[in-house]
Amino acid sequence: MVKDLSVTLSGVRLDNPVIPASGTYGFGQEFTPYYDVNILGSLSFKGTTAEARFGNPTPRIAECPGGMLNSVGLQNPGVEHVIAEELPALRRIFHKPIIANISGFSVDEYVRCAALLSQEEQVEILEINISCPNVRHGGMAFGTDPKAAAEVTRAVKAVAAKPVYMKLSPNVTDIVAIAKACEEAGADGLSLINTLLGMRIDLQRRRPVLANVMGGYSGPGIFPVALRMVYQVTGAVSIPVIGMGGVSTARDVIEMMMAGASAVQVGAANLVNPTACKDIIDALPAEMDRLGIERLSDIARV
């Protein structure tokens, strides 16, 4: 019997729950030599800001057990270039709903980007990143305080023509408080978690490996933390949650959905294996068969 992998996010139907996470998939072009990207459920494109950003100085990538550190710093060509160049190019290779990931350094910047990107026909969901640990005076600064998170949520919802999902930081004492503040301010959904703040030291040179000193830790090592936070948040809110953080196998996808996630994003695994998302999607039916699951949408939070 053919398995039903489809899921729904705020009325947007996806063929399957597997979505490349923002920042790990560019605008999709780099992955077309490896497989037909239309196998994906959706795609969250590279975090976009109002103006172009070069990003942080190098080195900005460091390996570590169970994953990697990155301090890229939201390198992107800016929202106007994304709309004029990147989205038309993406539409030529990807014919499914797109998630627009938006970052900012002020409420006005989030609002400007959200207003512009929500007018793009193929963009079905706005993912508002208030959780980037690699930039100063923005990103995570909004995601570590319930009042600030709610302020961004309300401001974006006022101009958005598409569902708004707030992307939350794990670098907080109580992620549930942030999640509930976003829900109360009108968020249609949540994405979590972003990377954990970490660092490495070069023993020979006796200084931090990353030029920015600290960066975001991602990869399989953070999966139990992500799972715990998704479980906590889905038990406290009534809006859909996209779960992410160390997802690298079909079993991880199902486990994340059993924690309450409605869909799942795959991040660092794409940087290790460019066919990671395809491999996960291909493996899902057999894993579902082993577990006696006919439809992924039937999975209940444990």
C-alpha cells in the first residue's frame, strides 16, 4: 500500500514534511545537479535582510563532534535582489510552495521584508528569524525576550498576506514563554530550534577558531535538545510547529513528529551529504511500514 507522506501547514499542503532549513540550501540552485528538488515538501530559502550583507569575517565554519559551528552572519544579497533575481530562478526549478526566511536588525526591517516577500505568489509562508546567534544587535536579540518577540510578531502580522511562522532560539531559559508570546501576538505557527551557541579554541594558535569567537552549533548532537524543546512547545501552544535541529534520518523525522511537529526541516545534514533530504524522503515509506504508520498526518504527539 502506498504511504501518505502529505502534511498541512496553515492550510498549505505539502507532499511530505521534509524541508531544507534556511541557510543550508541557498536558493536551491546548488542542489539541482544531485536530484530533482521537486521531491521536497517545501524549501526555506536563505535568510534575507533588507540590505545586502557580506556576513562575518572568516574563518566562520568549525567542525566539532556531532556537528559543526557556523558564524556566517546572514550573508545574503538583500530582499530586492532576492525578489528580482533569486526567486524567478528558483521558480524555474522548483514548482511547490516556498518558505521565505526573513531576518532583521529592527522591527521596521522585518516589516519591510515581510511586506515585499508576502506579495510573491510562490511564497506561501513567511518564516521570521528572531533566533540567529551570529549577528550583533539583531536576530537573537528579538528572540530571547517575550515582549520583543511579540512586538516583531504583531508588526509583521499587520503587513503579511501569508501565514507567519516565528523561528525561535534555543538560547533562552524558557522557550515556552517565547512561543506563547508569539502565539498570543498572532503568529500562525512556529519554527524551532535554531542553532545552539558554541565555540571552539585552536590549541596551537591559542585563540578561538571562529573569527566571530562564537557561532551556532548544529548537527546530530543537538537533536535531543531540539526534540525536547519541540515537545515542550507543542504541549503549550495550539498553532503548528516546524521542528528542526539535528534531523538527519527518516526515523528522526518521525520522532520529531511524535514530539508534536507538523513538519520538519533538515539543516546541517545537507552540508555533509547533498542528497540528505532526498535520502530521508526515499526512506520514509519503509520506516512508516516498520512502525505501522499509513499516513504521516495521523502521527499523534506522544
